[in-house]
Amino acid sequence: MIEVEKLTKQYGDITAVDQISFAIQKQEIVGILGHNGAGKTTTLKMVTGFLEPSAGVVRINGKPMETQRLSIQKQMGYLPENSPLYPEMTVLEYLDYVADLWGVAQGDKSSLIREALAQTRLEEVSSQLIETLSKGYKQRVGVAQAILHRPEIFILDEPTNGLDPTQIIQMRQLIQDLSQRATIIISTHILQEIEAVCDRVIVIHGGKIARDAQLAELQSSGAVCVSLGGAQQQVKKQLSGLPEVTDVAVLGQTSAWVRYRVSVGGREDKGCAAISRMAAQQGWTLYELAPQKVTLEQVFRQINEGGAHV
């Protein structure tokens, strides 16, 4: 679907994006994560064809952006960091104008505009001038123009910028709904948004890809947290004897239970099952049992502090 090969952008002596390569399959939701100035927006502008790369290739469905830009862009819905709105237009006038730009057939225009308004919950302000809208509503108008023509690919740069908590939840649901028929790339520096909607994360640091992995893989710690009733020494000995277990450490305790971190070498599911069976066999009261997750904040901090690249 989307292929990016050694994409590079230089501004004089400054290299904003440095030989980035990745591939995104149909109906994936991929988060592009990085601090401000990492190269996220520059990368998206090159992927969408709005910025010419200094080197490298972008292909969409096998077609090179360099020679088939217009036909490729018709397959995309793009929300840039600063949404391209005309404040003197009403929401309806603006979406009608955008539909004409996309070449939407007259017979389809009304239904597609109504669909975009409903999906972004803009019906109640559709007759208002854009300049009178709040920042959150303006952001939703920007999303509406990106989804209006039902593209195969959505590229959203900071899509929740300016939205209130309720609107953020609605935006997350919209992204999930759109992913049923489209490929979605979301660029943000808000870690919670990546965790809420993305299947995969590409972390950009210093213009290069520092990590590219499934979200579940990034959050895997290779360990299980379990809280058990029972004599501590006996529990540690029994848990340490399980074939899945490589280490057992005590994290804390109360008068009723002790909490352990059990290292299982990345086999969290098998580790949980084995510990659960042992607790039942030994008659230990089980208060908690779950894989220990690494937060994206921890991953992001490690990358930024260490400057690691893969």
C-alpha cells in the first residue's frame, strides 16, 4: 500500500529527515511518534506529495509519487498540522468547495457532505462561518475535508489538536471506524493517542527511525506481575521452578499477599497460564495476575535519552 524507501530531506546543511524507510499495509493504523522537530511533519509532507524529497522514493500501491502525484493524491485524505480552512466560508460552503476540488460527482456531493458532517459531528454548526468556530470545531472541519471523498489512505497530523476530552474520544472512534476501509497514518507527540488507536508505532528521533514495531511488542516487558497469598519463600521457590520462569522478584507486600515480578522471557501468555495453574494446585489465593506492560512514555524516554536507532 505505502512504501517509503530512503526518504531524505535537506535544508542546506540541515538534514531534517535522514534515509527513512518503511512499508505500511492496507487497513493498518500506524502512529508516527516523535518530539517536536524530530521530522514527523516533514516526513508526512513528502509521503503526501506536498514536499519534494531531496532523495528517496515514495510509492503508493506500487505507483511512484514522483511521476503520478495527482492520481495518487486523489486516493489520500490529508489533515496537515495547520488545517487549510477559509474563515470567511460557512462549514457547508467550505465542504462543497473541497468536494469540487476533489472532483466529486454532483450526484454524490450532497450525500458525501452529509456523511462527513455526521462522522465529525458538525451538523449543528454547518451553517456557521468557520471564523466563528472554536479551535476544536475548526479541527473537526479539517478532518471532515480529509474524509469527504472517501479516500483509501488517511494521513492525519496531530488530529486531536485543540479537541476537548469528549471530542478526543469521538475522534478515536472515528479513526477506528475509518480503519475498516482505509489505511491510516497518525502523527503526534501525544503518547496516549498512539496507545488508544494504533496497531503499530514508528518512532522518529533526529530525523531517523529509532523504532518500528507493533504496539504490543513495544509494550512487552517479558514479565508478569502476580499477587499471591502464601509463604513468600515457598512461593518464590515454586515459581522459580517453572520452566517458563527465569527470575522472581518481590515488588511489595501487605498482610494478605505478596506482589512478585516474574520474568518469563517474553512468553507472558504461557507464564500467566503456568502461574495460574500452580496457584490453584498449591491453594494460594490469587489477587492479581497480568503481563507487566512497558508504557510508551518509558520507550520514548529511553530513545530520547539514549539516541538509539534500529
